[in-house]
Amino acid sequence: MSGTVVLLVVGAPLLALWAYALGEAIWRSDLSGGRKLAWVLALALVPVLGLATYVVLRPTRAQQTNRPAIGVSTAEQIVRAAERRQRGEFTDDEYLVKVMAIATFA
């Protein structure tokens, strides 16, 4: 295989994944400024190792959306979930999952 083919087959997808990881690290709302900076530096200074580490350690989308809002107390989050359950936005099972997620991250 020529170098160009290898570059296109291996390099282009890695570059795309690296760019995606960099953008995600910058735009994640669950990371503080210092942690964002650490991920951006890791991805920029040691791209292959930083990318591999980020892909393995980053939370899934479901875990990111279940994270509690910053600055809102645990009790307030549970009250809001109960209100949503009363309005019919959550089933009883979904409510229990939500409360467990809130308690887990408290």
C-alpha cells in the first residue's frame, strides 16, 4: 500500500475523531474550566495518547444528560423531578431512575 492510501484510510478518520473529541471537550457543560483546559492540552500536546484516553474516560451521552445542574441542590433536583412526574412527563420507573441518578452524583 502506498503512503497516500494509508494516510487516507488511517489518518483521515483519526483526524476527524480527534477534531470531534477536541470540540466535545471544549463544549461539555459538565466540565469546569480547569478540567476543560487539561483535556484540551492533553489532546493538543499528545494527540494520539490524549485521544485514546479521552475516548476511554469520557462519559456516555446518557451519563452527561443525567448529571445534575451546577448550582442546584440535590433536594431541589428531586423536587423538580417529582413535579415532572406529577405532570406526567415521567413514569414512576423513570422518576426512580432520575432520583437514583441525582443521588448518585450528589
